[in-house]
Amino acid sequence: MSEQKKMSAPQRRKLIIDRLKPAEEPITGSEFAEIANVSRQVIVQDVSILKAKGEQIIATSQGYMYVSDDHSNLESRIIAVQHVSDHVREELYMIVDHGVTVKDVLVEHAVYGDLRASVMVSTRAEVDQFVTAITKTNAAYLLTLTEGVHLHTLEADSTDKIDAACAALKKANFLLEM
């Protein structure tokens, strides 16, 4: 942290909302920390408080995003898939290569019930960042909790794109028929 003055908690939280709402790309906690002259952990705490207050912030592998409720021009579908961890990149490539965004992953855990995590990938570069973040942190994919079975929420500007992505997943024997 530099010698500049640290922002107060209300100032930081206003900064986070003011920057995230119009942003088209995720913003990392480290970027906010540098601007506010605080640690990244302070930003993580601020974001948690903002979420608790109802702000629609999600954490992705690329950073934080503000999710607006205006998805009226987008089609959405939940799909069920099954594969091993080694095929995550291949699965996500098949989806994003058809112009489809993978919003999240959901598994049903025996104790915790539904566990949902934001993915928010739309390009191969974002898929690579996601997979690298999982590998670098030695984290486990949620699918390891359910013998590879998991759900994704897909979003695209047409059902044709989602249909094409599903056809590719079916051909690879990843898609579970619903």
C-alpha cells in the first residue's frame, strides 16, 4: 500500500458499486485494493457486506461483476452434464465456442444441498483463466462432489446458439438428457 490516505469503509463501498455497475468486464479485488489503499482482504469484506445489503455482486475467476436484472434480450437454459475434472476445459470450450455464456455451476451435495458457484465465462480466454485459477489455487471442481454430475445455467442471445452448444455436448457424451 502506498503512502496515500486510506479510504473509509463507506467510501470504498461506494467506489465498488460506482465502478462495478457500468463495467462490462470484471474488476479484481486487487484493483479495488490499490485504488482504496487497503488490502485485498478488506475489499473482500466490503463486497461481502454489500452482498448482504442486497447488492447484486458476483465473484468470478476474473474478478467482481455487478449483475443487472435486465436480461430481457437473452435466452437462458439450465443443462445437466457429467464428466471428469480433466474434461472441464473441453466442456466449457464447446459451450463458449457457440457464443454462449456459462453463468454458473450447481451441484447437489448430500449435506449442504444445492451448491452454486459463479463461472461467468464467454470466451476461450476466460475459460483458460478459470481453469488456471482452479489449478493454481489447488481448488477442486464442484463436480468432484457428485461423480461428475453438475448443472450449468447457459445464456445467449438466441436459443439456436444454446441448442448448438447442447448438440456439441451431446456428441461428446457430456450432456445428460432431461
